[in-house]
Amino acid sequence: MDLKVFLVFCGRYLFWSEWGFTSSISRTGMDGSVRMTVISTRLAWPNALTVDYDTNKLWWGDAHLDYIESVTFLLFILILYLTVVFEAVGN
């Protein structure tokens, strides 16, 4: 069974976690564009997603692996930018 937790960030992005055979935390624009996987390693049951607006971090807890982790937005905003540029050049 796959479980999902949804979170809206700044009215611009939707973050969610997926539990199952392959667990991940992903993000998309509110219009469904530019879906990307933010984290896909060292995850089992990612949940409790929250955003720290002051530090630009996405935080989550993993209920199975028993840890709390975060990722800084600047890292995956850069990855997103490079993906969009690559897709634009490729087409």
C-alpha cells in the first residue's frame, strides 16, 4: 500500500512523499509542471513534511528509519533550472 503526504509551499509548489516499493519525496509546480524527485535515497516511510521558510529548507521525518532530515531549496532549485534549460535546448 502506498501512502502519500501532501504539503503546499508558498502557493507555488506542491511537495509529497510516497511510501511503497520505492519511497521518495517529490515536488511539482501548482500547475503540475516540472515534476522532480527531491530525495529518493535513504528513505523508507518519509512523512511529517514541513517547510522552514526562514532557512529555505524542506524537513521530513522517516518513521521506519527513525531520523529527521532536511534539504536546502537552493540545491534543487539549481537542479530544476538546469533541467529546464537542458529540456529547452534539447527540443
